[in-house]
Amino acid sequence: MLGNPRGDGGADVPAPWAPRMARWVTLAVLGGYALTTVLNVLDRRPGPARLVGLALCLAAVLVLQFAHSTRQPRAWPARVRALTLSAQALATYLPLAWIGLPWGAMAGFLAGSVLLAVPGRIRWPLYGAVTAGIVPTVVADVGPGGAVYGIGVTLLTGHIVFGVSSLSDLVAELRRARRALADMAVVQERLRVARDMHDLLGYSLSAIMLKSELAYRLVTPDPGRARAEVAEVLDVAGKALADVRLVATGYRGMSLTAEVRSALSVLSAARITAEADLNCGALPREVDAVLAVVLREAVTNALRHSKAQRCTITASREGETVTLRIGNDGVDGGRRGPAEGGGSGLDNLTARLRRIGGALTAETTDDGWFRITARAPIEPHGDAHADDAPRERDQAAQHWAPRMARGTLVVALAGYAFITVVNAADVAGSGGAMLAFLGCFAVVVALQAFHSLRRPRTWPVRVRTLTLGLQAGATYAPLLWLDRPWGAMAGFLAGSLLLATSGRPRWALYAASAAVGPAVAAIAGASPSYGVYLAVSSLMTGLVVYGVTTLYLLVAELHEARGALARLAVARERLFVERELQQVLGSSLSAITLKCELIHRLLPHAPEAACEELTTVLDVSRRALADVRRVARGYRGHPEEYGADKTQWPLPDTSPPDKYPFVDFPSEGREVAGGE
């Protein structure tokens, strides 16, 4: 839902309606210009034959303009574009010979079509050439003085047609980009989940299996120690439940110091002699968490992929860099040199370290040790939060769309201001009158700029009342010394009323502001047709100002909402992940916890019953570990198959597990950490 493109506290504009609303603005602008042209043409009272010809040309121009404004003509083949532009040029210039200046707005349509359909820099000379094409007719019709007005109107109309059409396409494109950004954010979040499931939950479940196996072996010879190991299994199971939340929300709460203590306990259970030496001091939270994950994965590798008897863990600080080294002596005798590939675990660690500006190396030394070295800066300078919703990194590219929309709005306001000044100069009786008018009009333009760029519906009512009152006063005050209204004098005020007020009353105010001009013109003795022209011109100018402003605000709002939508999609995904992990692992971890509580009570008095329960714990933990790996593989391998709106994960296999875990345990005679 696009909360409110105008930020006005009024009716919300749903995101699916944003492109449709933009199209309606485009059609309203095209229709308004066409209506103004029809009124201008009828004022010349053409004969029936010319009227039919003009109607046919107008229909052709509108059809072609609609296609150019709504169908992205630059994607058409060159010959199709050349054909449609040529047909529109023919329908534009032929009536100029019959009717003259009143048809001039249609040349603006052609100029807009040229900008929309012709790529590259050549479109701007063509835009100028289209405008220059009307000069001979305008000069012949109303003289050299009218040429300035005719050229200005044509350039302005072309720019507005191009602007509203381009902004309508931009609104649709930004909406698609928001969806794509949200989808990409979900895919990245799923890849993060796959990594964390592998690195965090895999470790916890492996630790449960190791300690359960050790307790199983100690039940008969040493029931007291077996009972202590079961108590540690209970502790690890509780941590595994905490790991479920870490996977769902991120791993940034982990600590290297706490992870070292856990690693020594797990290695001890596996009968691996372990030594640790931490001399790195306090670390930033992000670095501390990443190094903790590195240690956890390295210990998991030592347990699963080696025949290790010894393991060393050291961490040191060297200047602005902290270095973590983990080594074990369980390497196959035939392997030497840098590790090739490294598997998904080492790939995950490398990616984590790169995001904070660090690096990872893994190698097998000549003395038969496998060593992992992780280096990270004390102050992370990479994309430390790359697992969060994607962020726009290129600031120049980040704001091009709002800048383009704002530029279109500013040029439209400047163009209308120029046309208004030309009209006022034609009716001003003296230099003093013109200067007084320019002073009032400067106030009008300044207030209009504030109303168009500053979201006036968010202002307090008294502020809006004050600014609209000032703008109305500056709009109508020149009528005290000018002979008659100047063109679309109330157009800016009409646009400001639509922008600053809400509900149905704004349309009544919009119409009332445009009715003042015809009333004054009638009092001054102008013809009724001129009064109608004034009303339509004011309404048209107000509609264009409102429409271009609305498109600008839509573009800005859609652009600003991109990150918010991505974050919302990621938050939804995290809730879904947490729910699914609870379903996949919650029952297994609960069963392990209950069984261990029972075993803890059985020991040392009922060793046989304790052994049976430990066998069940081993089976459940192995099943849970297999489930985690299977889900992680499915999540990592095909994340694009599961969009943000899906509710189906690749479910784990529920086939019966093998009787015993796959972990290769050291022989009974090995020394363990802590001298046990």
C-alpha cells in the first residue's frame, strides 16, 4: 500500500492504483489541451467543411498522441516510429494553414511526441524544429508580437506532454522496481538463513550428538560423569533453541569469548585436546559476532571432517586488525597446501568476513595441521549489514527519479509563469501597472512553488488558509489596475486549491477560482467566448499544475518507499522462518530436553534405562541435524522458487534415520581438554 503519495493525511492511494492514477493524469492533461484547442478553433467560426477536416485531424492527433504517451514508443521499430511521427506531423501542420494560431497547441503535442519517441540528443533539435515550424503561420496570423506567445505555448505544451507521459511511465517503473527490490531482499534473506542454519544450528545439534554419545559410553564405567554430560546436553539444547531465534533475526548477538568456552566443552566431549588463548580485548559487536561464527564453523569442521586429536584456538590484536586462528591435526596425510573449494561452510565464512572488510584463509600445512585464519578490521568498513534489506549504494543514481520529476514540475511552473507575463504585458496600460503586476505575480509564483513542493496538506489549517489567502489576493489584485484579466490568471490559484485542500469542497473552490476571470471579463465588456476561454484556460492550467505536482509526489513517494517495502518483506520472511524452524526443530529439541531430564534423573541408579533413552536422544538429534541440512540446502539452492508471498518451504525428509550418528569419534584412549 502506497500510504499517501501527497503526504497529506487525506485518502490513501494504494500502490496498485498509482500507475492507473498517473495514466488518468496524463489523459486529463491531453484532454484539457484538446478542449482548449477546440474552443479556440470554434471562436474562429470555421465553415462546415473546414470543421470536418479539423475534427478528423484532431482525432488523428489525439490517437497518435495517446499511443506515444502510453505505449513507450522508443521500444518500437524505427520505421514504425517514423511512420507515426510523420502521420502526426501531417495532421498537425495541415490545419495551421486553415485556422492559424488557435491550432498551435497541437504543435505542442507533436513536440512532446518527438521527445517521447526519438532517442538520443537529436530529439532536442527536432523539438525545436517542430516549434519553429509554426512561426511563419503565427506571424502571418497575429504578427511578430504573437510569435513569442506562440513559440512559448508550443514549447510549454510539448514539455508538459513529455513530462506527464514520462512521469506516468516512471511511476509504473518505480512500482515494479519496488517489487523487484523486495523480492531481491527476500532472496538475500533466504541465503542468509541458509548460511546461518548451516553454521549455527548445525553446530548446536552436532554438539548435542557428541555429548549424548559420550554420555552413552560413560553410563556404565562412570555414571556420575555421564550424568554431568547429560546436564551439558540440556544446556546445549537450550542454546539451540536460542539459535533458532538467531537464525530468524541474525547472528549479531554472538560473542567470541562465550563461543570459545562452548567450543572447549564440545571438543572435550569429542575427546579432542583443546587449547585456547584470547588476547584481542573487547571487540565491536559486529566483528565479535562474525569471529564467533568463524570459530563455531571451524570447530564443527574439526568434529565432522577430520580425525583430529588436538585443536588450538588463538585470537590476537595487531594494530587495527584482529586475527583469529583455529587449527587441528586431523588432516588426511595426502592433503597439503591451500584448501581447495572449502565447501559451503568456508564459503559462508569468507562471505561474512568480506562484508566487514576482512578475509579468510584455509590451508593444510606440512606438519599435517589444517588451519583457518580469519582477519578482520577493528572498525568494520565493508557492508556490515548486507544481510539486511538491500540498500541503495550509489547516491547519484539513488535520487535521479525524484530529481527528474522535480525538474519537470519546475519547468512547467516556469513555462506557465512566462506565458502569464506575456499575456499581462499585452493588457498592461503603463510601465507602472506592469511593475505592480510583476510584484504581485512574484508572490503568486513563490506561493505556488511552496504549494507544489512542500506537501501543503500536511500544514496546519491556519497556515494553509493564510498562504491560499495571500495567493488569492496577489492573483486578483492586479484586476484593480489592468483593463481585463490576463489569460489563465487564476490557473496557479486553482492548482494550489486542489493541492492544499481535501475532500469534495476543493473541487468547488477550484471551479470558483476559475469563474472570477469570466465574471470580470463580462463586466469589462469582453465577449462571452473570451470569458469561456478564460475559464477553460484557468481550469486547464490548474489541472496541469495539480497533475504534474501529483506525479512528482507519486514518484518521490514510490522512490522513498522502496527500502521500506524491502524491509517489510524481510521482516515478514523472518517471522515465517522463525515459525517454520519452530515446526521443524521445536518438537525435536523439546523431545531431546525431556529425554535428557529423564536420563538425568535415572542416573546413576538405572543405567540400562538411561542407555535406552540416550539412544533415542541420538536418533532424534541426528534426524534434526539432517532436517536442518536438508532445509538449508533447499533454501540456498533455489531461493528464487520461494517468493515473498509463498508459504511453502522445502520440507525435510521424514524417513527413519540410521541407528547411530555418522560422526567419527576418537578412540577411547585419547586425552581430552581439561586433562580429563
